[in-house]
Amino acid sequence: MPIVGAPRDEASPAVFGVFDGLTSVIGVLVALGAAHPAVVMSAVLGLAAASTMSMAAGEWLSSSDRAIRPALVMGAATLVGTILPAVGFMVLGHGAALVVAGGVSLLLCAGIAWYRSRFEPPVRAWAETFGIFAVAVAVTYLVALATGAA
């Protein structure tokens, strides 16, 4: 049973970081994954470096006590969320890599939804997590179509 309204623990920056990394990398994978698979990992690594530093620094700068631990958690989680969906592009053909990226993305969303369901009604946690992810994928795909990238 969820503890609705309970304070979130130190895992909250991890959830934020993983979801940020995941939704950010979807743009790269959708825009480049099918049409330009050879450059996907270079783009993902650049995005991962920038996102990791940005999210960790943002967490540290926004903290009134300048706590380093949540900033490190945020940065590491962002790195994981950015890199994991793209790992298939290092070893698989682009079609299989896109399928693996989709599966990994869904697993990451499931982990986030599960974590969130500890603090709020489970249906809401799962619907919001997957709903926001679906919107991010749809917007990214539409932008890729509009720019000719997809």
C-alpha cells in the first residue's frame, strides 16, 4: 500500500535524473537512430556528458545546503538514463538497437513508476510516468519529422 503524501527519500534525485536522461536521449535516438545509426553513439556520449554535468550542477546549485551527495546521485542517474537506452547501438544493427532502446526505456519507466507508486496511488504513478514518456516520444518524433531527421 502506498504511503500517500509521504516525504520522498534520497532516491528522488535518482528518479529525476534517470527520467531526464531517458527523455533527453529519446530525441537523439528518434532523430538519428533510424536514419544515421553510425553517429548515434557519438551524439549520445556528447549528450550524456553535457546532461550529467548539467543535472548534477543544477541539483547542487539549487540546494540551499550545497549537499554534494544528491548532486552526485542526480548526475550518475542522468548518465545511466542517457546511456542505457543507447547501448544496443554499440553492438547491434540499427533496427535491433532501436528495439532494444525501446525495451530498455520501458523498463526504466517501469522502475520509476514502481518507485513513485510507493508515495502516491499506483495507478496515478504508472499512468503519469508512462503518459509523460509517451508525450516526450511523440513530440520528439513530430519534431524529427518536421525537420526531416526521421
